[in-house]
Amino acid sequence: MQPMPIPHVDHCHKTGEIRGILCGNCNPGLGRFFDSPPLLRRAAGYLLQAENSADETFCGDAGC
């Protein structure tokens, strides 16, 4: 049995307002993407493209 993840309070870095409760992986993950939906979409696109071209050697640009 895995231990229950510790909940983390997520907040907006611009306003300081609490947005919700996230797990200990998602909360800092969002921060590493600067709370930017466009950056998160680019990273997701990179993962999807890499998944679809698993037979090829691929070194893509996630927009970093």
C-alpha cells in the first residue's frame, strides 16, 4: 500500500490567492512552468509527439 500523498495548497504567484489543493508533484510542477498554460501545452505537445514517434530517434524542442 502506498502512503497517501501530502496535499499542497496551490496559490497564484501574482495575486497570492489560493487556487486549490494539489498533490506534491503537481504543485511544484506548475511552478516550474511559471503557471503558464502555453508552456504546459508545448510540453504536452512534445510528449505526445515523442510518444507518436517512438520508433524514431527524436530530440525535440519543448520550448524551454
